[in-house]
Amino acid sequence: MTLHNKIIWITGASSGIGKSLAISLSKCNCKLILSARRIALLETVKSQCQEPENVVVLPLDLENITSMQAVTMQAIDAFGRVDMLINNGGISQRSAIIDTDISVDRKIIEIDYLGTIALTKALLPHFVAQNKGHFVVVSSLMGKFSSPLRSAYCGAKHALHGFFDALRLEHVNDHVKVTMVCPGFVNTNVARNALTGDGSKQGYQDSMTEKGLDVTVFTTRMIKAIKKEKFEVYIGQFETLGVYVKRMSLRLLHHLILRTKVR
């Protein structure tokens, strides 16, 4: 698949993976719609794109699911259609289950899962009507297996796989594609912005994230997977082996994760 002349909508585009995707995709001769809550940062990303005149900034709060229909109509009106939605927006977590207030679990589910599927459902009829479309979902390796201190995040990411695997099956005859992208450790601010047990931000980088893939390396691999229309892709370093170890032995994976002392 070529990205030439595609109209691509990216959520969580103000920083990290979303920002890197926007800048990289702007070099592929496609038009972009950039969404996140922070308009000023989106404008900065737009200015860094190769052809800013082909980039539209569209504010979006994934926690406000009642706004999705209206925002989707604005996205379609921007260039007359949408060919691809990259569901990248979300938030992570760093806290033990016993120390995590249920309000934190709710917030992460509402943003990472419900916000994502609400936006997807709002755009899906447009894809069906034009008999084509591509949903790209930035999940996580934590959507395939779990590790300590990320219970709510793991739960939300696991749920995304269940939903989008069903969507892919239901709309195969409508030529609606789904690509699940599962990052391992990527050196972004995801750990700094992760919620702790009381809902406050962690505020600092953890060592594993800091040693993770450079974000531009990650997005280069992600774009290749999108072009190949892969169903699912795991992008990281040694941590991607966890997916395959789990298939062989969940007990072995359990012990390996405990030995790595991921925090």
C-alpha cells in the first residue's frame, strides 16, 4: 500500500510517537489531521511538517466521548474524506494495584479504551460508505502480556485487541483494514506523564523507557508495517520476545518478567 495522497488522522499528535509520525508522514505526500488537547503544541508540530498547508489542527479530548461525532464530521470536512485513522492518543500508569484508586482505573479505561473506540465508531460509517479505510491502533506489548505496576494500562490495551480483532472480522467485506501496533519501550515522555495511584503524574523518566527505541526509529518501523497492512506488529528490543515466550509457556514468561524487575 502506498501512502501517496492519503488523508491520515492522527490522535495524540502533540508529542512523542504522534508527533514523530506526523513529521515522518508529512514527507510521504499525504494530508494530515492532527488531534490532541493542546492546540499550541499541535500548531508547533504542524510547523515542523514538510508541507504545513496540507496539515489541519483539530482539537480532541479522548475523555469527552460525547464530542466524537462532531469532531469526526470536522475531520471529514477538512479534506473531504479520511482514509486512515491512527489511534495513538492515550495515557499510561505506574502504580501497584493495591495502591491504585479505582478512579485511576476508570480514567485510563475511559481515555485509552472508550475514547478510542468511540472515535472509531464515529468514523466507521464513513469508511463503510466509501468502501475502504484503515484503522491503525497504537496498543502496546502490554496489550499482549502484562508486567507489574501497569494493571489499568494493561487492561485497557488488552481490551483494544479484543475490540479491533472483532471489527476486522465484521468489516472485511467493506475493505476496512486494522493494524495493531504494539510498542515495547520507546524513549518518549510516556513514563513521565503516567498516572500514579492517586491520579497524579509520575513526573520522571524510568530507566527502561530511557533505554528504549529512539522514537524516529520506532515510527520508521511502524510506517513500514502500515504500508504492508499488517494485522499486528511488535516493535521494540528484547522485550518483544515476551509475546512468543507467552505462547510457549505463561509460567516461563511470569518468571522472566519477575527476573527483569521491570518498574
